[in-house]
Amino acid sequence: MKRVLITGGSGLLGSAVAMQAVRDYETFLTYYTYPFRVPGAAGIIQADLADRGVFRGLIDGVQPEAIIHTAAFTNVDGCEVDRAQAERSNVVAVQLIAEEVAKIGARLIFISTDYVFDGKKSYYTEEDAVNPLSYYAETKVRAEEIIRSTCQSYCIVRTSLYGWNAQDKLSFSEWVIAGVSAGKKTPLFIDQYYSPILTNNLADALLELAAGRYTGTLHVTGAQRCSRFEVAECICDVFSLDKTCLSPVSRTSFRGPAARPADSSLSVSKARLILKTPLPDLQESITEMKRLQDEGYPALVKSYCIQEGIVQQ
Ligand SMILES: NC(=O)c1ccc[n+]([C@@H]2O[C@H](COP(=O)([O-])OP(=O)(O)OC[C@H]3O[C@@H](n4cnc5c(N)ncnc54)[C@H](OP(=O)(O)O)[C@@H]3O)[C@@H](O)[C@H]2O)c1
């Protein structure tokens, strides 16, 4: 693979993939609202991916060998409320992308979610049956089906992630760091389990998959099942923050518009057979997140993102 197109380049995951991809590949990236001007990119393109004409023009112009499709309407509660937008960004866009990718014989890496499962067991494998509890997860399941029936060379990557945002918004890990650093009492679920991965670790795996040949579904997450509270404890340990700010609460104390699985931890046994990229445990990947902070990554990634017409440099 020489030329890669990354959709959602301004997102939490897409920005990390773009930062990594420009080192080795001719990299094109798309954004919807916030331009992400990473140095070394061959093209940075504004695109509404649910518009057939726009995406066809993009593919004709770029002619990528692989597309890493990270763009989506990712707000789980937002998708429950605005189903039309969820349908547009998460299903219609995928249909268009899959058709165009199949036409030019490119490879598609699609980012799905651990929320496709109902949370009744632990460490779900690729063979387990999906049973989405939310509209967001339902759109992802339908997108997966479209890709399986349309594309020849693809990988559907189910994951759960955290990391440093390019945009001025907080991922779960940034929210914990910001809250505890400000001395705020920070409520965290002790009974919602998952196995998240740092975006930068996931970026390496996605680029390996894009350059590789594996076709099918793959669970690419952190190796360890943990509760939200345990993740926050680990963040406090590694970032030397005051753990007494963490307040253990039950998921049953929170009622949002969308239901979420009680346990969406994924098995990475298959991914470990296929990937050379290591899938670290929680302590290792939070330590990597801290190392990135120490070398100035959060400020750097933000400096490439333009918000409300102002270049943050
Ligand atoms: N975050 C998680 O915990 C998590 C867990 C499991 C799976 N995932 C999946 O991982 C992927 C990346 O998630 P993320 O957290 O990095 O997302 P994010 O930060 O919300 O970024 C979403 C990206 O999609 C773009 N986008 C949204 N609608 C679009 C449209 N109609 N046309 C073109 N671009 C559009 C956004 O552009 P602008 O911002 O420029 O408008 C942004 O670049 C998603 O597929 C998500 O479903 C995420």
C-alpha cells in the first residue's frame, strides 16, 4: 500500500491514524466540520460522506489503494434522538463508500463498535451473535452487513477507544484527567465493563490491516477487561492524580436516552494471531498515553485542528 485515504481525519481516532500514516504513506484525509491540517498529508478534503457525488469525486481524484473509514456520528445518545442523522452518517455513507470501494477494487477498513453486543457475557469473540441495544449500535451492525455483502477486500474492526483529541472536546480519559486535576468529584461506573485501546495503538493496527490481506471481522481492543472506575484508577496512578476524587457509582444510577451493554469486553485472541502490532494491557497503554503527553502530543495534535475559523497555533 502506498496511498491511503482516512475518513474522519478530524476525529479522536482519525487524527491519530493520520498522524501515524503521514510517516509512511501518501495520506489523504477527510473532515466534515473541522479541518485537521497535519503536516505531510498529500490532501485534506472537506466532504459530507453521505453525499454520493462528493464521495465519487473524492475516490476518482484520490484513487486510494486502501480506505480507513473512521468517520461516523458517534454520540450514542445523540443517535438515539436524531435517528435520521445516525442513518445518514452511519449507514447511507457506508453504503456509498462500500459501492465505490468495490468498483475500484480498493481495500476498506471499517471501524465498528463493541456496542454491537448485548453485554450478557465477557470477552466476546468474532463468532458471537450481535444484539445491539442502541440505535447507534444498530446502525453499525447494518453497516457491517453492507460491507460484507458489497466489498471483496475489507476488515471490519470492532473496538472501544480512548486518547487525546485534536478537537476541543474531551474523550473519557481526558474527562477523567481534567476533572480529577481540577479536584472535582468524578463519578465512575463500577459495573460497566469494556476493554478499551489507546487511539495511537489502534492506529498502528489499522495501518497494518490496511496494508495486509486479512478479510473479515476482527476485534482490536485492549487486552484487558475493566470497569470505567478501574480505568480511571489506572489513569490516576499513571498520571499521579488524586484517586480520592473518583466516586464509584452504579450504571443503574444513570438513565440516558440510549441503553448500553453492561459488559462489552472483546476477546483479542484472533487479532493476536493476525497482527504484528501488540495489543497492550491497560497499564501499558495508559503509560503510553502519559508518554505522549510528556512529549507534547496533545498540544501538537490540537495545533493542527482549526475550530470556528481560528487556527490554534
Ligand atoms: N469513541 C469511542 O469510544 C468509540 C468506541 C467504539 C467505536 N468507535 C468508532 O470509532 C470511529 C471513530 O470514533 P471517534 O470517537 O474518533 O469519532 P469522533 O471523534 O466523533 O469523530 C467522528 C469523525 O467523523 C466525521 N463525520 C461525522 N459525520 C460525518 C459525515 N456525514 N461526513 C463526513 N464526516 C463525518 C467528523 O468530522 P468533523 O468532526 O470534522 O465534523 C469526525 O472527523 C467511529 O466509527 C466510531 O463509531 C468509537
